[in-house]
Amino acid sequence: MLNPCHNRGMRGGWVYIMTNAPYGTLYIGVTANLPARILQHQAGKGSAFCREHGLTRLVYCEPYERIDDAIRREKAIKAWQRRWKTKLIEETNPGWEDLSKHLLEASF
């Protein structure tokens, strides 16, 4: 599986999707530092929504050279129907694996 989250040298921004289980609750976020943000979510110090729903599994991410492009993409994905979001995840991560394990290993 190709994992776009491995793009270590990327500056700018990231759009990412967190969940609590395959086909579970979804959270779409944007950040300039993906590894740090994922660690915050997993420690319960990210968004209140992720904390309340136990969203600790990173299942999708997209790198952007510019943070404003990432913000636009995040807003667009948030407006999508759920089935489109699910399809987006499954195109690169059909098993809904937690990509944070690979991301965090590559980052530190």
C-alpha cells in the first residue's frame, strides 16, 4: 500500500482523517505538523470531538505544499457525503489500517 503520510520533508500542510474503527466516526482535520498533531489526538489533547469519540486511528492523509491549499481541501472534504469520504479512504487504505504507526516511526 502506498502511504502518502511518509512524505517527511513536506512543508506546508496536511489534510488527514481520523477514526475510531473501520467505517466508524470520521474526523477531517488540517495541520502543518502531522506527526505532532496525531500524537496530540492519541494523547487526548487534540480536538474535543476526537477525544469524545475515541478517534485515535489515522486512516488517510494528503500533503500540500501550501497550508492554504490544505485548508481549502479540508473544507471541501468536510462538505462531502459520507460515502465519498469512505471511498477516498478506501482508495489508498482499503483495510483502514492505522497509518500513524508508520508515520510516527518514520518521523522520530
